[in-house]
Amino acid sequence: MIISSDSEQYDPLAMSPWEVSEDGETWTRVENPRGYRFSRFNVNLNGPQTRAHRVFGPDRNLCLPWGRGIGKSHFMRLLWYLSVASHDGKRRFGLRNGLRTETRGVKIVHIQPTFKSIKDVHADLTDQEVYGPWSFLGGRINHSEWKITFPGGSWIQWFGMKEANAARGIRCDFVTADEGDDIDLGAIQAVVKPWFSAPWSLRQFVVGGTPRRGRYGLLYSMHEAGAIKHTPKCYSFHATYKDAPETVDPAYVEDVKSTTLPEVFRREWECDFDSAEGLVYGGLWNHDLHVKEPPANVHWTEFLVGIDHGWEDPGVLLLVGVQGSGRDAALWAIDEIHRTKTLEADWCDHAKKLQQKWRMRTPANASGTATRWFADPSRPDRIEAFRRAGIWVEPAKNAREDGVAAVADFMAPRPDPNDREGKRRIARLYVSPRCKELISEIGKYRRRRDPKNPDRILDEIEDGNDHCFVAGTMVTTDAGDVPIEDIRAGMRVLTRDGFYPVKAAGMTRESAEVWTLVTSDGRTLTGTPNHLVWTEENGWTRLAGLVANATLIAPSGHAKVFVAARSLEPAAVFDLTVDGPPEFFANGVLVHNCMDSLRYAVMSRFGGPDKRRIETGPGWGIAA
């Protein structure tokens, strides 16, 4: 491929920054002498688009956490056409099991959460582009399938995630994903990544959007890999409207800012990962402000320990140091213990080690720091076990919204009285960097979406222990397989240790988001995405996090996961509790029967929020 500086001889194929050899094995970097203005087609790239285009190439993952106004959707379409211009009609080869396979052109898939959202954003513009400035490529649109085909073997096809699940058998080179945070990471692993399995695939993946799910969605996962961890072959370019003055009208942005809630503006225009839609503390939590080590030689007035029971989900011991007293006290989360599948006696040992490490006051150490222990009141047997071990644990106050408000009151930024200019902010709640799980969970602590209307955020807080299956799921009992909705207390269900009685069973939610697992031997299992399924490779794993070829346990042996994919139709779900090993077999697959620790400690010790604080819509504010 030769690039000429003569505008009359300017080759449209030169718009790709890569030169490929005839056998498709060698890729060479090519610099466009005209920069990133494609004069023949009147295409101009702004700053963020230019930076992203420079690294676009084979076997690369590209993340575009871009605020509004930068042209993310336009840029994705531009990459489609540039790829077709570079590869249409050209052959590429690959080897599989010693045999050479080949393809002509480039195969491109575009996905979004729903097919309707794709048509709303891209349909009209694609028509204009394919039959307008890019008509020289020879593309033709099939509007029934929304597939664009080109004479040299290339094609571009659109899928919502529901349609993508039905298209498991396709193989392609390049996938773009818009509105990425509304696509579950598990769906990308289970559905999309197998599309790159052909040996000739370029394996290019581009995802973009605004952070609707904060620091735990697909967007942040890829941004962290590319921009923070610098994972090889991963790139991320965070950008706001300020980074694209070429395409964003400042006067328009200021008008939008004046009429938009602050957290919405930060999310949609500034792409702020700490202002995600539905986050409980989204208007308050600021990683840069709240995450830091306590001062050296700090004097702790007292210690608080919050205890959240768990088995399949981690149980938690969270240590909070109190600096000062009363409403002027500052709280520091300074240590945590997270464990799964841990017995009562082991939790008591962990608690005693925590006592020794931090010199807490005990009957044997009267000089230590006074300590109060608060536990989830739902397990009085666990509380009694701690007391028998000599640790006086109190049942925590468990009013969820009051607890959230109490934590928010301490978390709220306020002016630093020592800052004469009044610009610096302080808080009364800080988290040590060593409390990594707590920091992660604050970013995940969110309110539920309405399963019938995903754009609507409910007042309910998402339950991380939402482990349920739909009606018709067959549970293996000593009397044969029984539908889960017919399971009753006292019936005996199969575990790996034999049959054990059921303590409780019944419907847990009338309408819940569900996923369907499909195994290689034809079994299906439909349940909530958080339900845990045992895999030989990784132990207990969320249903939504399962990947192809994970090995499951069945009563008669093993089965391989074919795919776990999201179902768009909410359904009533059921669950049961086993009086024994916390597991049972559902449809022949072995399945399992936290921020809360901070809430227990703060709410139980300090009560509700300061009455001077008021809730203001989705965020928090301070009353005058």
C-alpha cells in the first residue's frame, strides 16, 4: 500500500493506519502524511477521535468512555467504512489444526442493548452514508436484517443483545458496542468473544458509552484495563465535551448544564464514573476525596466492627475507627476481612485476630481501645456463637434506608474550615486503600431498575443476595424431581453430601431479571444473574459470569456450559434454604442456596442522619 502526498492520487485505502501483507500475517504501521483529515471525503476527526484512531488496529480492544458531543456513534460508523475500504476484496488466511482457512473482506458486527436503540441512533444516518459519501464502496442495505453487504465479501450487521444471543454461530473480525454499560460483561464473554474464534479474525473490539453503572460496568472494566492497568492490547481514552472544542458548542453546553441535575451532567457530559445512574451514593462518593490513609499516630476514640453474615456471598468483618466524638466525629474504615464458605468457629477466630491486631479492649486487655460489635440481626445463631467465644456482638439496627442516610451524612463533602478561600472540601467518612472490597462495593451499591421499564430507577436498593430460579425449575429430591414452586419446608433435597431437609421455600419476587444457562448436553437453567453455580474451574460463580466451556457438576457427572445469556422477559422467581450444605441440584446442575457491614456499624452507633441534611432528588444536599 503506497500513500501519495499528491491529493489527486490520494488512496482511500490509506485511511487505515496499517499496511497488511498479501498473506495477512504481517501488519506494518503507516502514518498518514495528511494527519487525520481525509480530504477526499470531507472527514475530519476531533482530538479524542484522533487519539483513538491512532491505536485502532488488529487484535486490540478499544474503550471510548466519552461524554456527549464528541461523536462516539459517528466515530464507530467511520471505523466500519474505513475497515471496509482497507479490506474489501482482500484475502486473509489463518491456520486451524494445521489446515489453512481464508476469508475475503472484513466482517463487522455492531451491538447495543436493544435493536430499537440501534435503529434510533444509526438507521437514518447509515442510509445517508452508505448511499452518499461512502457509495464508492458499493454497499447495499438489507433493511429486514439490517445487514450491509459489499462486493468484495465484507459485511456489517447490527444486533440487539437478544438477537446477538441467537447469532452464536457467526464469525467476524470487528465488533463495536454502543451504550456499553447496558451490556453485561458476562454477555460479552459468553456471546461476543466466541465470534472472534476464526483463525483469520482481526479480533478488534470497540466499546463506548457513558458510565450508567459506575465503576462496575463493562465500560469501567475496559477503561481500567486500558488506562489504569495498561493491559497489553487494551486502550482507553476518557474524554469530556471540553476535549472536543472543534465539535461542541460551549454556549449550548452551558445551557444544558443550567437545566440538568449535577450528577446527570457529570455522567452524560463529563463521563464521571462516580455519578452513575442509580448509584446510592452517586452524588456523594468521590474516590479522590474519600479514599486515603488515616493520619499518622491518630488517636482512636473507639472502634466499631460491622458484621455481615455470608456463605456463598462473602461474609464481612469491617473495622471502623472513630476519631473525635459526637457529631464532630470522623469515621475511618481501616481494615476488612472478606471470606466465603467460612464456618462460625473460623469467623470467631478471625474476630479474635482482629482484636489482637488493633489492640481492642477485651476482658483480658483493659487498656485497649473500646470496641462495639454490630451484626446483621437476621442470624441470631451467629450472634450467639460470637458471644460464646467471648465477643459481645449486638444486633445491628437494620432499617436499610435509615442506614443509607446515616452513611451518606458522614460521607457528604463539606467546606474545610481551615481553608480561607473556601475551595477545599473534607468529609467525615474515609476509607483506607487496604479496604479494597468496600471501595469496590460502594461503586456497586445501587438502586434497582424496573424490570418492565429498564430506563426507570426504583427506590428499592438492589439486593446482592438475589439468588432465585423461575417456576418449572426441577429440584432433585429423595422423591424425584419436583418443580421449585412446589418445594415445601421439610422436603429433602440432594446435595453433594446426600439428602438434607429444606428449611424454607417460596416465591422471592414476582418480576425479576433472569438469565438462561444452556449446557452442552442440552440442559437449560433460568435464574437471576447473581445466583451461584458451581464450576470445577472457579468454584461458586454468578450465573451471569459463566463463560463457555465452564465445567458444571451434575448428579451423574459433569456438563459443559454452552452459553449463559440474558433474557429480556422478567419472570417470577423462587428459592429455597437447605438445613445443611447450602446447595442443591436445579435442572441437574449444582447451585447455591458487603456494603451492609458499614451500614450496620454506622447506623447502630450514631443513629440516623443529621437532621440538617436533606435528600434532594437522586443526589444529596445540605439544607440552608
